[in-house]
Amino acid sequence: MGTAKQLLPVDNRPAVVRCTENIRDSGVDNIVVVVNPEGDEIVRVLKEYPVNIAVNDLPESDMAESVRMGLSAIDGASTGIFICLCDYPLVTSATLSAMGREHDARPDSIIIPTFQGRRGHPTLFPRFILEEIKKHSTLRDVISSYKDKILFFHVADEGVVLDMDTPEEYQKILERC
């Protein structure tokens, strides 16, 4: 995109702020935001929010490295961990809450939301499974190791499949707002 997607305005605020507010409003109280070493502006826009910041010193690495950094900053009492991506800024707090309730009912499941048959984000992992990222190269490897634990969770939230990796996708997100 040529700029930090996390800072692109979505609904009159940076995407990372919108995502953080939706996570907070869903009832999640232990939020970790992983930034790269140049993430000072992201940290600045989040200063009013109850988040912990972790730094991935290897910004060109796979997302798994960011997950490893984030795991080190998560409260030990957390049984489930959302992997939320800032380039999916339209995921609603209601969707996150519903996924959290499903985790409470099925704490051993990897919960992946679907919208109209399409897999989306975020994924909610049981902590014990996500800890496997320390042994595997990628999140896909972790998920592949636990195929029998995957629960596809249908939601009516198109935001779970609306990514903003291109200017056209970003425009589509703005139109939805």
C-alpha cells in the first residue's frame, strides 16, 4: 500500500484504533499490539488505550514472529488468544464477542470465522495450541497440526473477509463505512 496500513483512516480514525476499540468493546481486556521498530506513530495513536505493546525486531519475518513476540506479553491467565489483523478493520465487536462465547463453550477448538462460505479473520486459538508457534515456522503449520480442532464459525459479519492489502480493497472498506 506504500504506507502503514494500521494508520490509514477508517471511519474517521486510524485502522489500528478502530480495531483496538472493537476488541476492547467485545470484552477482551488483555490486548497486545505488536509493532515493528518503526512503529512509534502506531504506539502514539494507541496511548489512550489499555494495550500492551510488543516489538517485533524482525519486521520482514513471517507473521509467526509477531505472534511469538505478542505471546510473551499476554497475561498468563488467558485461555484463548485472538490473532487480529489491523488490515481487517471492519470486524465487529459483536463478532468477537460471539467467538469468545464459542471459545468458552469449546475451549479446545481453533475458531475460524466464515462469511458466506469464505474463511476469514481473526482466528481464536486456545492458548495451549498457539504456544506451539514456538515449535513451528508459521501459523499455518500450527493449524495443520491441529486440523481436528478447527471449528468453522459462521458469522453474518462481512468484515471478517474484507482485507485492505490494495488501494482498491481499502476503497471498498471505506465504502462500507
